[in-house]
Amino acid sequence: MKKIILFKALFFYILFNINLFAAETNFLEEGIKYYEKKDFKKSKIFFERDIVFNPESEKSYLYLAKIFNNNKNDEEQEINLNNTLLINPNNDEAMYMLILLKIKQSDYIATKELIERFVLVCKSLCEKEEEIKNKLKKLSPENDTSKN
């Protein structure tokens, strides 16, 4: 019986200290500092730590997507952009980045759907609407000249 009580006390002590450590250390802010210095390896670690302690950290997922974009890792970039949009479907920056990725992947249908959503929710990137619509026109199956 004493072992069970001791184990429970130790468990709660460790759990309490982990939460205090997480509260004292702002992993997101540290990650942003390193990101701005273009130290992507260190910033990635801090963003991942932030997600461990705060699984709904929209900004950490978005910054990870930016890091993977910089590293030309489209698969990981898309995963993190989708996670950002799951947390906040109105995140226009994540949507814009995903549109550009879908254009790069020549995914006309997904691009078109994303642009329709983007137009409805854009806040800070509304000026990009014409740019992405023009890119969509170039991607359009109707503009495919390889059929001739």
C-alpha cells in the first residue's frame, strides 16, 4: 500500500513540475526568435516542444510549415498546414501557403476549392487574391496546350 501511495505522490510531483516548466518556458516565443534568425533547426525543436505542451498551437504548426517550405519538404509542409487549418479554418496565411503548394503540385481541383474558401476568410492577405486566381488560370485544364 505504501508503494502505491509513494508511486502516486511521485507521479503527481513529476506531472506538476512538468506543467510548471512548460508555463515558465514559452517555447513558441523562443521558436520565433530562432526562426527570425533563420536558425530553422533550433526553431523547429521549440515549435515541436510547444505543440507537445499545447497541441492546439496554431502558430507553431504554421511556423513548422514555413520551415518545411524553406527546406522544400512539401509533404511535411502540407501536414502542418492542414493541422493549422484544423485548429483555425479561417487562417488565411495557412490557406494561402496551402494554395501555393497545391498549385506547385498541379492539383487544380483542390486549388480551386481553397481559393473559394480563401476569398471568404481572407483578412491580412486579401491582396493576394488576384495573384492566386491568375496562377489558377495557368493551371486550368482548359489552358493545357499539350493536347494539340
